[in-house]
Amino acid sequence: MRVSLKDVAEHAGVSIKTVSNVVNNYPHVTPGMRARVQEAIDELGYRPNMTARHLRKGRTGIIALAVPELGNPYFAELAGAVVDAAAEHEFTVLLDHTRGDREQEVLVSQGFRANVIDGLILSPLELESEDLRGRTDDVPLVLLGEREYDLPYDHIAIDNVAAARTAVRHLLSRGRTRIAYLGARTDSANRPAHLRLAGWREELTAAGVPAPDSLVVPVGGWDRAEGARAMARLLDSGVRPDAVFAYNDLVAIGAMRVLHERGLRVPWDVAVAGFDDIEEGRFGAVTLTTVSPDKQAIARMAVASLLRTLSGRAEPGGRELTAEFRLIERESTLGRR
């Protein structure tokens, strides 16, 4: 049988109101009384009824996180970080998988779960600004990722241009001068990957190193298979890079497999750097140098943004919030100078 506030109150010999004050961490409870009630809570194994608590505030206690690919380790790790950040504020996270499909992203953003969630964190791939300008749903929305939107919603990302430049600068410091970029999307300048491509180009240009289009390889997606196909196409075209900067770690891992099959050694013949710092990159036969976004900070910022809106403290207009990143140097780039 579930332990109630009344049970705790009777066990501690205090009023139900006093137990409620302790559970809700109200400051005017004396230290001695707080310890007495906490001892009763611990002995009885009392757990607050979070559903009832949220309902009293007119909330469900649930926020949604919509990502394009749950099978992508980056989004899986990010989802775990969001779940942890939400739990600190006693919220549960509902996961949605959009497959990076624009119609599904529109459906999610327009509130098809509005009756069961208090807020939405959305990481879109194909969603356009016009899809959100006519949004009528009043559920708080936070946007994640590389896409850029001029909209009245908080947007949280790292500085993708600076992060890409950091990775390319590292490759240049290792004596690499023919650095390919794997992972471009050529169908629209605003598609994800354009900022990392811009960073690649800016850093090479600043260093006086050629950045020809022949070193830019477009992909249809950002998984291992696409990385392998992109690397194979580049090599088959007769272009021989001495380094590869990949849009993400999965593309980099696919590229490394093809390099191995073609008899090219990583990092001695071709250095490889990725992006995202997924766990898989830390345990390969050759560990992967990568840009590591602060996923925990992104998650905390996203949850805090929703709570800010729910509490009525949000100011009109969206904010651009930037999380930190760092370059992690591993075996895939450290072979020669």
C-alpha cells in the first residue's frame, strides 16, 4: 500500500501540513522538526505523488523531446542528459522520433501532444522558419541543433563554425594540407552541416591552404554507411586527401572503415576527425579525435528554458543560447606532424 502524507505525519507525531512543508522544502521549518519528519519519511519509504503535485499546478509533469534519430548515439546520449536534467525538476520526459522528416517535425511542433505535455524540446533537421511562424500551440518550445531560425523561441547550440575551425586547425597543426570535408548537404544553404562546412572553409582559407570543391563530399544522411560511401567516392574520384574532417563521428567511423579496406593507415596516411564525441569513437581499434559538445549543458539549458517559460519569467522573443565545446585529441589524428 502506498505511504501517504497522513501516514508520515502520524509516525512523526506532527501535522500533515508540517510534513507537506518538509516535502516541499519550505524554509520556515525548524532544523529539528525537519530532521524528525525526514526520519519518518525514510523509515516508511514515503515517495511524493508527483502526478498530483503537477496537477495542482495545472501541469502534467511531462516534457517532450523530439529528435531525428534515436539510433544515432549522439541523440541517444543527449536524450539521457535531458532525462537527467528534467528529473532534477521532477519532470518526466516523453521521447518522439521524427526521422528527420519535415512533416513529422511540423506535426510535433504544432502540438499534437499538447494535451499531455508541459513543454517541447525539438531538434529539427528539415523544419523551416515558415513552419513555425504560424504556430498556434501555446506549449513552450525550445529548439536545438545547427539549424538557424529567426523566431520567438529559445535556440540552444554550440558555435558550430568555431568548433569546425578548431578541428581543422588541429589537423593543420599535424601537417595536413589536403583536408577533405565529408558530410555536406547541397540541396539548401540552410541545411544542417552548412555551418561546419563554413568553418572548414574559413580555417583553410585563413591558413592559406586551398579549399577546393573536389575535397567536399555530399551525403544523403549522416550515418556510418553514408560515411563509407562518401569516402569511397572521394578515393574513386582520384582525390587523395591526407586528412578528413567529418560532419559527425558516425560519418568519420564509416570513412575510417573504407580507408582501412583501401590499405590507407589512420592516422599515418590519412588523419580523421569527427564531431559529437559519441562513446563508440572512444573504443575503436583507432580511437577518434572529435569535437565534444557539452551535452549535459545543452540538456540543462533546454530544460531551464522550458521552466522559465512555464513560470512566466520568459521575456518576449527568442534567445540564442550557446553551450561550450572542446576538441578531444585521440589516435586518429596523432600520427605525424
